[in-house]
Amino acid sequence: KPSFANMGKIFLIQSGFSFLAQFPIAVLIKILNINTPATTAEDILAQPLFYGFLLLVFAPVMEEILFRKIFFDRLMVLGTKPAILLSALFFALPHIISQGPAQFFYTFVLGLSFGFVAARTKKIWPCMILHSLSNLYCGILTAVWPMDKPVFLLAYAAIYVFAVPITAIVLLVTNRRKLGLSTR
């Protein structure tokens, strides 16, 4: 059920695993000094109302209608697992162009999560909420997070690199039966 507690668990799981999926690629891109397209903190701060609306309302609603309602519903003829997988792939592909290759892996994991939620609830509004929260968490907050002082950098690492991914793993393991992922 799309309760507050369940949505919170799904949000933490998708946030932790999406970060883990994109982190090695992001590090490689940084090491190789490859320029990738991205929305910067300067972009967001220069037009906060535009980016707030775009990332928190417009993109979650329109992308979920397209990828979870239109594509996912039509892909269900292939079965639930292929529909989730293919809709996640279709969701991730445009993000390569707009945000670079690391974002592909990040949004692919999000797409898997949103597809799972759409399949379980038969609704897209929970996906829209999770999508909006993801854009807030890893789009807006990471773009405007102050990185100029070591204490802020350590807090960022503690949250994004350690706390949320570890929480995601623990939640996934402890909720695997409830989520229908148990092998028994």
C-alpha cells in the first residue's frame, strides 16, 4: 500500500541503490576529467522557481505519465518483470543526453523502483511523489549543498555515500518478503 511508511522505505531503498549504481561511473568520469551535461547549482540558484517547478512538479508528473502510464501499461503484455525492466531502460536513456552517463545508471535504478511501485499499486501517483522526492534529494539538494567547508563535505559523504546506501541495503534485506523479493 502507498502508505507514508512504505513510501519512505521505497524512497530510501531507491535513493541508496541508485547512488551506488552511478557512483563508480561518476568517479571514473571525474578521474578522467570528462565533461558531461548537468544542471549546476548556479543554474538552479539563478532560476529557483523555474527549476523548482521543473524538477518537483513538471518532470515527475510528465515523465511518470509517459514512462509508467503509457509505456509501462503497454509493456505489461510482456509480463511484469520485462515491463519494469524495459520501462526503466526507456526512462534512463534520455537522462544520458541531459545529465551524462552516470545519470543513466542512477535513473535506471529509479525507473526499476518506480516500475515496481506502479506494478504493485496499479497507480502512478506514488511514482510521481517518489520521483519528485528523488529530484529534490539528488537534484536540488546535491546541487546547492555547500562544498566549500570540510564539515559540509563530511556531512555530504556521511549522508549520500554511507548512511542512505547502508540504510537501503538494510531495508531491502529486512523487507524482502513484504516487497515480494523473497526466494522462499
